[in-house]
Amino acid sequence: MKKTKFVNTSIATVVAATVMAWSAHATLLWDGNATNGTSVFKALNLEGANGDAEPNPTPNGSSITTGTDPTYGPVWIFDKVSADERVEAHGATGINPAIGDTYYIGWRSKLSSLVDDNANFQWKAYGSPLEQNFPIWLKMLNGKWEFSYQPPNQPGVLDEEYSTTISANVWYTHVLLIHVSDQANVGYMEYWLNGQQVTFTNGSTQLFGRTFDGTSVDPKWGVYGAVGTAFVNTVNALKIGTTYADVDPGGNNFPGTWEIQNVTSSKVLNNGGSTTNGSPISQWTEGTSDNLKFTFIPTSNGYYQINSVKSGLDVAVQNAGTTNGAPLIQWSYGSGGNDQWLPVQNSDGTWTFYNLHSGLVLNNPGSTSNGTQYSQWTWENSNNESLT
């Protein structure tokens, strides 16, 4: 086991926090960062509405390009015009899934439309004989984000194993675990959406099924289907590895239990040993007390409760304030959004936490003293707002 840190940066008087947790050893097998160019993929698959292969870009204007997101940096842009059928990246260069292998695949994506489509991710089979063709699909259908499994030798059958509502033009993180097997009682899948492991229709977080078909299988990302609708799938943080932590699109190993250290003060978030609602959230010298430990509990759309190990209460903005300087306290989880935080990684590896209700960030007010109460503030790219 090794100790790792996670940091957040924001306003000139805001918390710079360091998050330390115990994480399992991880092995990164493939990095699909957009700065590495299209050679990270085995092939690019673009097709017109008639299914004919087309170059990148297509004559109609569909394309696979790279860009920069203001929050997450380099991204892949899978831009399908309405007249075309497919804009996908096929396979990960150097990764050739074989029976007996286990992979974690992670990425972050944002869809421009919630129109029905065939796939935004596929675990696709090639060669022969094809009993499934595409064992796993992630797609939009009837206004729901859907995880589907194709059983062998059942043409036209696509089993919906999990579905949920999502929003257009909002980032979501995905981690998919696949154990590769051509035996339905040996192969299995697990799926995390926004850091929360989903429960499939079988009532379990693990779905058994045949995950190897034909002579080879590969992942595919992009847009397939939705002919007649322009559709953009923006993808970031593509990785394949051997553990969840290795491919976590947030890069922060959430969810988990952490100490959160401010960059300005080098002090860590502290609940003061209290177990009652309304007690201040302050800072203290790093130590081993449960007062200094917080568990990140996923809510939705990438937000988390920051829950005190000592009290079981959450870091919240007092009275659901929306102004600079509103103090942070601990409180029972509610529906106001003032107790939910979005971690966003900065270019230097630190982190900034944005409050769902106010849109302001976790802030230390520039103090280096034990016991200083934290507040919220407008983001100003300061070490006061940076957490590690």
C-alpha cells in the first residue's frame, strides 16, 4: 500500500487542501490522452448513412479531432453530422484482450444530445464465428443512459442491465471492469457512473456474461447511430489499467476516505471532535485522529458529500449561504445542495471543491493557524483554495 495525495486550488483566501489516502498498487496499461494523437487507437471508424467507410473527416463533415476543455484539458471530439452513421475510435494500441484478462477502462464524457443512438461505447467483437458481435453497449435509449448486454446466439436481443437519466452537455465519469471470457458463467462486468458503482437488474454490482466473441474483442468510443441528428461526444481521460484507482477519470481515487490538506497552511480539514450539527469545520495539524478524516460519498453529476469519519455529518455551507465568506460547518445530509461538492483538478495537480448550491469554492481564508474556520469564496486560483 502507498500513501498518495490530492490537492485543490482556488481563491486567494481559500483552502489549499491535501488529500491523503491508502490506495492499492495500480498498473496503467494504456493512456489515451488526446495529446498523444490518434495513434493511441488501432483505427478510426467513420461511416456515411449507408454504412460505407469514410475518411476522417467525412465528405459530409463528421470528424474525430482533439480540443481543449477549460476544466479538464485535452479532449477527443467525436463530431457526427446528421447525414452520417458512425464516428468511433476502435481499440487501444498495444492492448489485445485475451481470455482470462481483466481490465479496468476509465473515461469522462459529455454528450451534446439525448437522442436515441446505438452506442457511445462498445465492447466489440471481430472475426468469426460471431455469437454476439457486441457483448457490451453504453448508449442513450428512450431518454435514459443504458448499459446493455448482448447474449450469445440471440439476434435482436439486447438486455438492458442498468439505466438512469442523465443530462446533455454535462460531464459524466465512467469506469468499466471487464473480465474476459467466452464462457457466460466465467466472464463478468462491473460499472461505475460518476464514481458510484451501479447495481444491475440482477440486484448485484457484478454481471456475469460472455465477454469474448469471435477471434478478438476491443473497446470503441464515440458516436454510432442517431442518423438524422447531429451528435457530439466529447471524451477525456481515456485509460486502461489493472485497478479502479489506475483509471479513475477524476484522478483522485474517489470515492474513499481522505485527509484534506490546504496548500497555504499545510493544515488539514478538521471537524474539531464534535458530533453535533452546526460545529465549525476548521483546520488542524495533520495527525491520525478521526477528526481529520473525511469520506467522499458520491451523489450525482460528479458531486460528493464530504462526510466526517468522526461525526458522520457532512461539510456544509452554513444556512445555505451564497455569498463570499459564508462559514463552513458540519450538518446532516439534506436536499439543499449546500452539502455537496464537485472536485475539479487544477493544472498543477491540486484540487478545487465547488459547492453545488452556491457555485463558490472551499476556502481557508489565508490563515496558517490551527482552529481557523473554513469558508466559501469565489474562485481566484489561489493556494487558499487549493487542496491536496
